[in-house]
Amino acid sequence: MTKSTLSDELGIEPGHRVLEIADGPAEPGPYDRILITEPVTGVRWDWAEQLVPGGQLSVDLAIAGTSGGHVILHRAPDWLTGRLCP
């Protein structure tokens, strides 16, 4: 059995352009993956705009003031779709 890394879980491969942001504006994209590592209360569309089509946005959502759940979203032309992870 091998140890899983965050990169493995998020499907980050060599050559992918990845941005990790805690707050503030994102650096110009496009990116394959964006990781929001600080808990946030909502998803900002400007993060999604930095993704390539089909790119992945990984967000730690704050619920009731604490880290509440990890959400993985995928970029479609005009929306994001995804799931809440355990």
C-alpha cells in the first residue's frame, strides 16, 4: 500500500499549472488547478475565470466559522459543477 499525497488526490500531474491562493487576487492564469487552502465562506467567480476549460478548483469551505468541508469544482463555460468531499 502506498501513501496518497494531496497531489495524487487532486489529480495533479507533471506539467500542470497549479496556483495556491489564500486570499486576494489570483495571478493571471490560466491554470489547470487552483487550490484555496484557507477556509472561505464562498467561491469567487474570478477564481473560476483563471481555470482552463475543465480545470479544477479545490476549496476549503468555512461553515459556522470553522473548516466545514472540502469542495472540488470543475470549470464549464459559464458555471462550476462539483461535489463535497468527506
